[in-house]
Amino acid sequence: MKGTIGILTGGGDVPGLNPAIRAITIRALREGYRVIGIRRGWAGITDLVRDKEADNSDNFQVLSEDIVNRAGRTGGTFLHTSRTRPTHLPLAVVPSHLRDKYTEPINDVTPDVLKNIEWLGIDYLIPIGGDDTLSYAKRLHEEKVNVVAIPKTMDNDVPGTDYCIGFSTCVTRTIELAHQLRTTAGSHERFLVIEVFGRYAGFTALLPTMAGAADRCLIPEQPFDIEQLAELMVYDRKRHPSHYSVVLVSEGATMKDEAMSFEGEESDQYGHKKLGGIGDKVSVRLKELSAKYNEGRRINVVNQRLGYVVRSGEPDALDSIVPMAYGNLALDLVLRKISGRLVNVRNGVYDNVPIDVVSGRKKVVDVSRYYNTERLRPIYDFHRQPIFIMTSDV
């Protein structure tokens, strides 16, 4: 046996994770490696009990071709996931067998994570996640763990790559669902307000709008004037034969002079509150303002938050192909004994970059290049642009 490879998935689930796990596992097994799936993201490697008699079935499993072949055609992640952050572990979730060692309100349990990795005999660790999950992978790299990372997030906002697993399915589903919702908006001659994913980056609103899913879009990178939106929506509605108009609203979008909209005050271990509510605010204000631009007649609103429906179910074609490629790229690096890298796509070409890039900066929409702030819609200039329109610029 050449060694042991560990795989984990962290953060939100997306279609494409299981194909990535499958690609890594099959290639690794055929190259002579043992493969371990770490369950529940960083939680599995944190909760592990270093005792051969202990039941660690919730924390890891040995993977085989049969296991990954069955899961490889499905959405989500069969290894399960979490938003556990081992450097910021609240005392309430510190594993019971570590409570005598970590007693602070917030604890960094990395010393035991490193021991757990050694106890499992992991020679290379392949985490699949967004910038939060991969920021801890970078920490492990700094602690001399051999790490090869794979980018995943529906928002497509991991720095250093043009493409993250899950983005294509999210865009595909957003387009499909927006077109389905048009039947109701058109039947009632209403505004259609659709809230989509996108905490800090507006790619998941901008690309569907480019593809014709909406007339306007609101993105986190550019605070918007609700009066401007109302005027544009009335204009679009008047021009449409069925008398309706559509706007896609990123969950992280903000009205001018207002903060982000949250469902509550509770934060996860990465400091993120759960977003939600901007679509509701936009809908209420559009209804109030519509008469001002519609000759005194108020326009009602169809308001829909897409939420988890766009990240559920099977991956589309791109999220079946790219994860397969990323898995093989990761194994290429392992076979060459190279670590500390993030596999990526750059201007349509597969490659890899140093993992440090995940915490170096934020990847967001370049408003001056891609977003028309006067018309609240994309700039349709594609000459010599990458296929995903927005480049990682690494």
C-alpha cells in the first residue's frame, strides 16, 4: 500500500460532492492507496476517539469502489458535512473526552486534530469546501499536514479559481425555477421578486440574469436604490406582453444606508449569521412604490425565496464533469508528492495554485466590468472573457 488518503466535505452541501469523492477514491484505490472518508466535515476529525475499541463510525469510514459508485450519481454528500471550525470550538461542542483539556469558552483543538490525523495514518488530506472550510485546511498545511484542496460553493466565491463545485447546478436551477415562476407572475400581472444565494458575491444572481432569467438583479457588491429599482421594474412590466417583470435578489444585497438582512442573531463558528429577508423587504417596498411610477395604480408582488431547492438533488452535467476532473487533478498532485495546493480552473484551463490564496482576498463581482449600476443588470460584454464570465484573476 502506498499510503492513506483522507477525504472530507465541509460547509453547505452542493450537487457534485459525491462525484468528486468517487473520482478521488476510484483513482486512489487503483493507484494503491487506502482511502478514508472523514464524516461530518471537520467535526469528524475533531470528535475522533483515539482508541481502537471505540466506535468511530460517526467520524470516519473506509471507502471502497462499491460505496462511492452507489453515491457518485447522487446529490449532497454521503460523508455528511458541518460548519465545525476546530480553531473556534465553543465549549458546549468540545467532545466529552477532551473537556479536561479544553476549558475556555472558545477553544483551538488543532493539537488534537493533528494527533487524530496521525492516528488514522493519513498521508494526504483532501478537503472539499468553500473558503471557510479551506481556511482551516490552510492552517493544517502550515502545521505540515499534506493538504490538496478542492473548491466548492454555490456562490462561486472561493478565490483562486474561476469555478467551484455546485455553481453550475445552482445557476441551472435558478434559471429553471425563475421561468416556472413566470407563469404565476404573468397570470396576475405582478412583479416577481426571487431571492437567491450569494452572501458577499453576486455571481448566482448575475449569471442567471445574463441568461434571461430576470430583467434586473441586485448583488451584494453594489448597494441599491429601491426607488431606482421600482422605476425600472415598472418600465420592464409595461414593455412585457404579459405585464410582469422579474428581479433576482442576492441574499447579501443591501438597500442604500441599510445593513444585510438576517433571520436571527445567532452566528455559526465562522461568525456568519443566517441570511434571509432582503427579498421580503424588496417586495414590500416595490409594492408601496409601484403606484408612483405606474400612473397611481399599485402593482402586487410574487415573492419567492429559492433557498435549499437549488442545492438539492442531482448535479447537472458540469457539476458531474468538473468534480471528476478536480478529483483526478488532486490525485495527480498526490502522486507527484506535492501538497499545499488548491486545484482550480483558470480561463478554461485546469491547474492548481497555492492554498494560501483562499485567505488572501475575497472573490467578488468586479462591478465596473460586469454590472451596470444605472440599469441594475449585467454588462453584456463577452469579448475574450472566460466561459464563466467572471475570472479568478490570480
